[in-house]
Amino acid sequence: MTLIQSKQVSKVLAGHIKVSGFSASGGSSDVTTALGAAVATAGSGGVAVPLQPSPNEATVGVVTVGNNRVEIDDGGFDDGNGNEVYGRLTESGGVYSLTYYSLVGGVQTPYTFAAATSIDFEFSYRFDFARVPADFAITSGYRVVGGGGSSSGGVNTYTELLTITATNTLANLTKTPDVTANVLLIVNGVVYSTLGNGEFSLAGKVLNWIPNNAGFSLEVTDKVVAQYTSLE
């Protein structure tokens, strides 16, 4: 019997790649060199993946539109008011820029580092099936980094196992997500999102699975884990 090879599977899967010890300053930083070093060993078994922007879910590369939020960690950093500092990753002419923000009263607000600060950050990357890391779906992803302060206006991150109550019917989320694009469903180890022709939609806490977009129906025997951010 001949088994299908990973290179024959046409599927793009999103995960996170970590950059450690980056010196952040001002309101935005050129992270092109840092990303280039990170993708050089980011694939399965340490192989290189291309440094290129991914404008949609069908294209391999760095997510620079839509779900381009970048989580920042320097051991508990906030904006001085208990609000988590995060970034947005964009690309223009081959230059990748990380622009800094914090959520002030739930509103995305530009943030400026007063002095050079060493940070770790994670950016989203869409891998082809042949090079996707085995643990892409269980890397840290979104997390609370500013002291975990829901009481101070920060963002909390939730990971929860969802019950499938009937075919294509999911239990509601526990909390209301702050950004729809940040909501991910991991179905049997494969990540799905609302971006583009998303595999599901969201209204408040209610999830609506779209089998025509996903290419399959959810059954009660499937395992579904939700990951999302919330101000609650």
C-alpha cells in the first residue's frame, strides 16, 4: 500500500513563530532581520520556510493583514496603567514593521517605548502541509502578559474545550471575544478561523460552523478547542 505524502496535501495551516530578545524602541520597529532569522528554522524538523507576506488563507507566509496581532512578552510588561502592550505586523516593499499598541478602555491605542526594551514576541505564520511543525496547534499563541489584569482593562486569553451538541452545532463560548479575528477553533488538531471564507462565524458568544467553507461537518465525536482573547 502506498501512503499519501505530505507534499501531496494542499492545505495551509496557521501557527506561531517566536522571536526572543528583540530590542524594541519607539512606536514601531523594523523586524525584517529578526523574522528572517526566525523563519530559517521554523518548519518541521528545523527546515526553512519563506519570508513572504501571506495576504490570504491560501498563501504560505507571514500574516500581515487581518489576524496580524503580535503578542509581546518581556516578563510582565504593560503600558504603565495595567494594559497589555501588543503589536501589529505589516509589510511594505519587503520591510516588515511591528507597530505597538495597548488597549485603553477596550480601544486600540498607539504605544511608544520610552527606551529600548528587550522583548519576546510571537507572530502568526501560515505553513504549507509539508513543512508545518508537529506542535503548531499547541504553541503558546495568545496569552496574558501584562499582569493578567482584566480588572485594569487588559486582555485575557481563554482556551476551552467545546461540546458539540449536535451535527455542526457548538456550545457557546464562556466569554465574549474582543476581536473576532482572534478567535481560533482547533478541530482534531487543525486550526480554523473566521478570516476570508471562514470555516465559522461568530455573534457574541455564539459560534456558527459553516460546513460548506470547512469542507466537512462537525460530528459529536470530533474534538474542538477554542482559543480567543476577551476583555472579560
